[in-house]
Amino acid sequence: MDKLIIYLICINILGAVLDGVTAARRRRTSHKALSVLLGIIAIAGGGPGMIIAFALCDRTASKTNMMLRVFTVCVCVIELAVFMTWKLRPAGKWNFAFWDVFVEYRWTLWFVAAVSVVTFVMFGIDKYRAIKGGYRIPIAVLLGMAFAGGSIGALLGMVVFRHKIRKNYFSVGVPLILVMQVVLLMCVVNLL
């Protein structure tokens, strides 16, 4: 077996086990050192194992684990997109003109614009409900909309409504989601 495959299997098992242990500890206390270690493992290639552990051991989305989830998913998607592009891209130079996708496939621009507008409105509604004390939009829904293509609307909503700017899973997570989407778009451009 290739050394890279063995390394990836080991780092993913380590990430899954450590995330399972962290999920058990997190119910009692929040341990930042373990979260930092899990972030390093995600960067090192253990993201898929950690995502499996999220699904099996720690299904509840809470404020204590949201930043680690956003970070792990973004890093995993970036690593997977870059790896797939590296392996499948035809020989030649890299193409960084990602606007070509929006010109050639106009529906993608309309999709991103629509999801961004909906996300922006959702941030406004959530801010209004926060002020008035009404039912709030869940954190996972707001981050999910940003992940689904509305990261620009989420950033604008955070700035315009001054909403969720103190929460690290938004102030760091939404720009990270935007970076992930740009990297993913550039990888798609290079595969087309």
C-alpha cells in the first residue's frame, strides 16, 4: 500500500477517535486544547474521519462545537477539491479565471445571488427577532445557508445588521466558508 494512503487512514482514525473523546468530554466541559489539536488534525488530512465522528458520536450542534465543525468541513472540502483537481486536471497551466463559470453558466450566478439575498434577509430577521425576543433562526440554519452558496449574503448581513459578529463560528467561519467556495470554484474551473 502507498505510504500516503496509510498516513491518511491513520490520521483519519486518530481524528475520529479524538473527536469521539472530545464529544464525550464536551458534554461536561469545554476543552480548548483538544479543539486546537483536532483543528491541526483536520488540516493534516483527518477531516473525513472527524466528520464521520460528528455524525456518529456528536449529532447535536451546540455553540461549543460549532466552530470546530465549520472549520473541519471547510478544510476537508478544500483539501478534497485541491486533491481531485491535482489528480484529474489535464496537463497545462492552472486557470484562475473563475468568472468564466458565471459567464458560461449564468444560472450559477443567479443561484449564488438568490441564496445570498435569502441569507441576508435571514440575518436581518434573526437580528430583529433577537431585539424583540422572538423565535430565533438556529445557528446551523444560518451557517448552512452560508455553506449552500450564501456566504456573501451572510457577510453582508453580519456587517449591515451588526449581527453575530462576536461569535467566532460566524466571524471566522463565514469568511472561511467563502474561501472554501472560491477554492472549490477555481478547482471546478480547472476541471472543466
